[in-house]
Amino acid sequence: MTETRLTLDEVMDLALAALGAAGADVTNANAIARTMWRAERDGAKSHGLFRAAGYCGAIRSGKANGRAAPTIASQEGAVIRMEGDNGFAPVAHMTGLPALAALAKTQGVAALAIRRCLHYAALWPEVETLTDQGLAAMAFTSSPPYVHMAGGRKRVFGTNPMAFGWPRPGKPPMIFDQASSLTARGEVMIAARDGHEAPQGAGVGPDGAPTTDPKAILSGAQSPFGDYKGAAIALMVDLLAGPLIGELTSLETGEQDVGEGPSIGGQLILAFAPERLGGADALAHGERLFEELLSEPGVRLPGGRRAAERSKTPEEGVLIPTSLYEEIRELT
């Protein structure tokens, strides 16, 4: 497989050109392109330019609103409710996250419920936006059903990721971002594209038998990590990003959605002000735990790999498959 090296500026320019050609206005294109740019910068290939065709296809087909103008529908107590205007989630985040951060600093805890948006990215970018404000944060979203329940074979849940972030003054935040399935959907798709096997336990084929063939998994079902433990988390995320905020469950999304790619749904984001809950020593207390963990050779904190990649890419650039580069060039 041949690869093409791009600077980070070229990544942004390529994404903006493709989104603009698909019909996104400047505001939407910038928000979406920056999300892909951040993923490429941090080595998160399954959520970088690999997603460009999905974003552009959804805008071209009218499934996603490339000129969305999300609005805050209401704010009561510590709860902000947003309408996403059928646009991609990063566009809603431009308005919603600053409002959430301000409210959390006032109330101690705050929630942002976004309805009618398409979430097609990783969750750590929005969580990191909040940790940059000195807040701890959690984020949840669901998708069309790709994952079977423990003991079953039918697709019932999305990959239903969740993320948690903890601020570290003067240091990269601790952020984990994980699917409820053993692997993210994009990782299985990349394995199928590149001719690699998926990890053991990643999914089952159409016959319900476990397989490492990514193409069979894509036509069958992905498996929850840890069997019933991952399935329980997928169920929790489905309820938090669905019925709790007045949105669809994964099953309901699947009944209304057609084909692969992004789908309309919801997102729940929670923010916590550590000093309001645990006092002035809360973050320092967390640092004592991190220092103990990192004292053992071979241990790294969640998010450490992304931080290491981020330090290199401004000079080294990023590598993407040449076939992907040509595909995106055609989109422009």
C-alpha cells in the first residue's frame, strides 16, 4: 500500500475543499474539518480523513444539513437542551460547549443534551475542549445497531462509545474514549479496506459464529467487549443518549436509517467543576494518583499516545493511504 505524506495545513485544506464541494457552508465545513484535522494530528486514523467520504456523502444526499445552525432550545437549572438542526455534532459543539462550561463553573455540575445531530467522530475532542477549561467531563452517543447483546447474535446496539476526561494543569489531560464494542466500527472498516484480520472477539459473521474476517463482521455483528460487561455499558449509553434526552435508541435509529455512515441521533455531555465538588485540592489529589500509576515502568495514562503523536505531527506531517488521498481529491 502506497502512502502520501501531508502537512497538517494540507489536511485541513483537503477536508475543507471536499466539504465545501459537497455543499457545506463555511461554518459547518470548518467545524467538521477541524474534527478530522484533530484526529489526524493525534494519530486517530479511524476518525480522520478516513471519514471524509461519509461526511460528504451524507451532506450530498441531504441526510445531513451542511448549512445547519444549531440552537439552544432551553436552559433550566443545570441542563442545557440543544437542537442540532440535522447537522454534524461539531457544529453544535461550537455553541453548546462554551455554554456548558460556563454553567458547570457556576453550578458545579451541568449537562448538555443535543438532539437531532449526526455524530461521526471520536468523543475525545469535545471532552478535551472541556478539560482545557479545567473541567472533568463525560460524553455519550449512540449509532445505528452494529453490536449484538451478550448471548445473542442480532444487531441491537450501536458501538455506543463513552469518554471521560480529567484536567491536568500544565500537562495533557487524562482522557479515555472507548466503544462498548471490542473495536470501533472504523477500525473494522479499515481492516477490511487494508486486507487485515480483525482482533479475536471483534465480532460474528452472518451465521452468528465468531470470526476475525472484517468483511464478515461488517455484514454480521460486532461483539461487545468483555461479553456482558460491555453489553451493559452499551445498554447504558443507549438509554443516556436516547430516551433520557428524547432521542432514538440504536434499534429505532436502524429502523429509520438507510445504509452505512452517519445517522441522526443524540449526544449527552456532562461537565464537572472539580474545585466546586472536591475543593481546591481536587486536581492535586488526582495528580498524586497519576504519579503513583506512572511510577511503574510500562504504564501510560489514557490519552498518552495521542499526546505523543500530537508533539510529532507538526514537523513530520501525517501519512494516509494514497488511495484515500485520491478518493478525497475526487470529492473536491
